[in-house]
Amino acid sequence: MFGWKKKLTDLNDLNDLMAQLRPDLSRESLGVGPDFPGVAPNPLLSSDARKRNAELRTGALALGVLVDWREVNGNPRVVLMFDVETAGGISFRGIADEDLTITELTRLAPGQTLPVRYRPAVMDHCVALARDADPAHVQQLSDEIASRKRT
């Protein structure tokens, strides 16, 4: 038990351990930089992941185009990769760690545009699906982004 904590600090941090266990979930594989905090092995046990998820639930609305996804476990917990466009014109690669139903999982398709939430003050590539977003607000955001691209 005592040696376990020491071994984790010898590996630099938990993110390096996760990248060793699941190379498909490494920062390089997901297409993000060093600011990405990494995929938590179990977000329910990670206080940082719980805090991040709570902040994302109230984050700013943006649109994400689904690029790809990776299954983390059979719950099914998946990591979704988005190309995100914000109302302010910022584009970035966003990573969402979500628990989906089997029905939701089978409906995923690359190129699908979904509303997501992000934390503008942090900008660490973390996003969350905005399941509570008002469809009128999402349409307004979509129109705003489309009009900016036309000009």
C-alpha cells in the first residue's frame, strides 16, 4: 500500500500511467496538447475530475463537430473528440468524457454537430455534452457561427 503511492510519483503523474495503460487515450492520440489534464481512470474517484465535471455543467455553450470516439469501458463510458467552435470565434479540439446509453452510442457518427459546454477561463480542451441546452439557443449559436464563416 505504501509503495503504491511512491510508484505513482515516480511515473511523474497519473496521466502518464493512463497513457501507458491506454495509449489510445494519450494526449497525442486524442490530438490535444500538454494543457489537457488527461482522462481520469475513474472520474468518480478523482476529486479533480468531479470538480471539472461540475464546472462544465455550467460552462459556456459551443458547438462541437464529432471527430472520433474511444470506448473506455463497457458501461459504456466513452471519450468523444470534437472540433469545437465557440460563439467568440475560438476553435479548439475538445475532449468529452461521457457515460452514454447503448442507444446514444449507436447513434454517434463522425461529422455530427452537437452542443457542448466548455470553461472559457481554463481552456484545457475539456468539454461536456450540453444535454440541457435550449434548442433555440443552440440554433442561435449555430446561425451566429455560420454567418461568421460566410464573411
